[in-house]
Amino acid sequence: MNTNILTQELLAMLVPKVALIAYENQTDHGDKYFLEMRTIGEGGTMGTGVPVTYEFLREISETYAGKNTTTPSGAIPTGLLYADTRKGSEKYVWWNPPRKRMMYFAETLGVPDGEYHVPGVIYEAGEGRLNIYAFTDEVPTAGTVLYSGPFFNTTGGSVCLGSSSLKRPSSPTWAQMMAFWEDKFWCTTFTHLGGGGNPTCNNLVLVTRAAADRPFDTAELKPSGKTLKDLLK
């Protein structure tokens, strides 16, 4: 489509209706703000300013967001332990039992790509960050001891997400949100040890290789100094 034609169509579809004007008053006791709206008539003439109402802001927010929200919804998976969807406080905590995972490694590590046994894992995600811990209980409880994630690309519990290009799904279910964060970790190439060195008692390369043919040796885990209760708040 010709750029000029596209511009004309956009201008034909978008008609200004309301202008929002923000005022600031700087005082010795802190800044104060006031928000007003003015209707826009034919020819772009603005009407008299009136205070913005909460109802108006809510309507604008709902209309703008539509169905394209990043707040999860739907059935709650059994592994989800904690959820805070508030903007600025977003946090989710969930767990996986011991299992095999497909893992990818940089050639410099000397570990071939493939499926490896991993211990029980607890994830703490939100606001662009991911922490990952191991646990040994059959089912995690508030008193469950957390161990440092025995993986490359981690320091303690903190995961180096690198330059992952995986995009967060729009309007995700809870299961899709959890899968997004798990894929962000497991589908990324492991490239290096974290700042704390080996997160296992012995060399992580040898520990990982050994987990190719048998369950992960939990004797290799290092305590993180936390329990699950520390994450559930």
C-alpha cells in the first residue's frame, strides 16, 4: 500500500475527541498535580476544561488495553504457589517435580545438547527477572529448604536472561505464562558459570554430564539460605 494512501486512511479513521491536560504546581511541601479534559469539537476547537473522573480513566484504560493484556487468567495450575499481578509488584512462584529437560550448551562448556535429569525446581518470576531454585522434598511446603539452581547462567538463584528474544504472550492463561518463563530459561543456550562459580559441590560440567543417564544427585546441591516461605510474601 502506498504510504500516502495509508496515512490518509489513518487520518480518516482517527478523529480527536478529547484532550487531556496535566498541570503541575511546585510547592515547598512537594509537587501537586491536576488533570483535566477538554472535549474537541469540529475544526479542532476545544471545549471548557473539566476535572478528569476515575470513570473516564477506567474507560480509556479498558478501551486501550482491550484483550491485549499480560495479566494471566483461566484455570489455576496445581504447581502455582503464589501470584501477585499488580503492576510494579508482579511476582509468580511455582514448581516442577524432578524430570528430564532438553538443555542446550555452548561448545566451550564441553557438554553436548540433550536431555538431562534435573531436580525439583521452584521458579520465582516477574518484572523482567527470573530466579530459580532446587528442592528435595516430594511436594514443596512453606518450610521447604531451597538450594541454589544447579545450572549454568545462574548466580545463587538469579538467572542471567541474556538477550533472549522470546516474547511474552498477549492475554496468556496461567499455564502459558508459566511456560513462557520456563522456556525463557530452558530454551536458552547455557554459556557460563554465574558469578559465584560452581553452584554445585563439584564441577558443574561433570555433575551435568552425570545427570544424562541417571537422576540428578541431590547431594551436589548447595543451600541458598532460603526456604520457600521467603518467596511466598
